Amino acid sequence: MRDRGTNQSALARAVGVDRSTISQLLKGAGARLPNAQVVGECAAALGVSADWLLGLTDRPETAADILANTLSLTEAPRALVDEQIFQWHKEAAGYKIRHVPAGLPDMLKTRAMLEWEYAPHLARSADQAIGASEDRLSWIRGAHSDYEIALPLFELHSFVHGEGYYASLPKAVRQEQVTYLLEVSQQLYPRLRIYLYDARRIYSSPLTIFGPLLAVLYIGQNYMAFRDTERVQAITGHFDYLVREAAVTARELPGHLRSLWAEVEGA
């Protein structure tokens, strides 16, 4: 009550009961407790949970407050420079980042690939937007965070072969991108580890786990971010399962990429 700037008499008036009723509630063990309605009204007046008031939990927040603090929904713009994602990366600097992208990870794309993919969505010039993206991605790379990325096998296959989403991507751009992926995956290994999983056996929605701090699911127009330990650990466990069951490990990725491109050249 001190934290709320009130006392027993004021709380009794706010709830509409005698001061003795409030005293009974505050006596703790052995006291005759008031009915549930009074407990609920006292909790509401104090801005705490009824369970905490009764000593059943050590968290004073209401269920709504706990939910608001552990789960948030934020807009996910279709843009190269996503301020929210960048802020989460800065918050988790030094922790391992685990990532299942919706496609190829932006931080591993060539300039030509970024121009092809994002040109329709850029409000300013492609040079300005891509330059800003490169600056921020350089910061992320230098943030001393290990990166693990899990991609479905079909995503890389579709990209290399120019199928599906990548059907209009010129072969020259794909070749440059494959070369760049090979260079980066080998230069940054083992800090950057890329695994390929078989989506016919294991499914994953796009997500990013920022160390032990939060886990973020990408649901199209929004990000759903979890900060409570239980859910962060559960989503981390899901990602680690993708890695354990990977059809292509980080060490095997360069050879797999070369084999895919050899198929294109031999077609």
C-alpha cells in the first residue's frame, strides 16, 4: 500500500468495506479471509493480482500486465531497414542469435539480390536504402554474436535453380549470390553456421531467438515477441531440434552449394 500511496482506511473506502475487513486480509496466515469479491476489488484498487494479495504467488502483476510484459505484437514492415529488428539485435549483442528466415537471410544477400527483391518496396532510392541496410548489417556482424541460421532445403534449391519465388531472378545474379554465400559461410565460420533441414520432415515458421532475452515469430504483417523464460526456452528447443536433425550441416553447406550450382551449369 505504501507503494500505491494509500493506507488501510483509504483502501477500505475505495472498496466499500470496513477497515477491519482490510485488516483481516493483511494479517496473513491464520486470518479469516474476506470473500472473493472483496479480495478482487482490493487487488483492482491496488493494481495487483488477487493471487499475490493472498500470498499464492510472488508476482504482484495482474495477468493482463504479465501478458503485456511477456508478449508483444509489433508491425513487421516489408523493408530493408527494419528498426525493430535492429533494436532487438542491439539488445542481444554478445548472445547467440538463432534465426529461421522467411527466405534467404538479408544479411547474406548481394547488392544485386537486394535490389531485385526490394526495389518494389523502397520509398527512397535503392542506393540509399541498400546503403543503410549494409551499414546496419555490418554492425550486426560485428556485434560479437554467434549466428545460427536454419533454412529449409527447398529454399536454397529453389533459389539456385531459379524456381518458384526466384523464377524471375537472372542467372547471373544467382551465380553471384551463390559465390557470395560460399565466401561468407566459409569466412565467418564458425561464428556463422548455416544448417539446412528437410521441411518434409520438420516444419518451422520464420523466427529469431535473441539469446535468452526474447523469441520472435514472424507472422506476415506482424512480429509476435515473447520475453518469458518458458516460451523463449521452448522456441529455442525447437530451433536446436532443427539443427540436430539438419540434412546438411554447417560444415557440409559449401559442398552442397557447389553441387547445386553444378546441376544448374549441367542443365
